Amino acid sequence: MTEIIFLVESDVEGGYIAQALGESIITQADDLESLKQEIKDAVHCHFIDETLRPKIIRLDIVQEAVGKQ
């Protein structure tokens, strides 16, 4: 695997939640900078074998729409 994509959404209790697409990795943090570090740590823990670890981590940040059309 060369890359992994995380869906990032605001947490109802504040901060952010990130979930990997296609893998069972979920993490959370109070701000985006902390979340990035948490994601890196979670990926390293999930892929113990370094040869299987994705080289690229992408974040797909989802924000709620503002208002109606």
C-alpha cells in the first residue's frame, strides 16, 4: 500500500475525528495539528511491519454546508 486516506470530521463534543478508509483506524484530537500527529502514530501502530506501512497519508476534511440553497 502506497497511501492511506483519512476522512476527517468535526466531533460533536469538540475537536476532530479521523477514520481511515478501508482500514480499522480511528483517532481524535482537539485541533488539526494534534490530529495529524495522532494519525501518524495510529498508522505506525496499525502497520507494525514497516514494509506494509503506507508512505503517504492523505486527509479528506469534511465540513458542514452553510445554509440552504
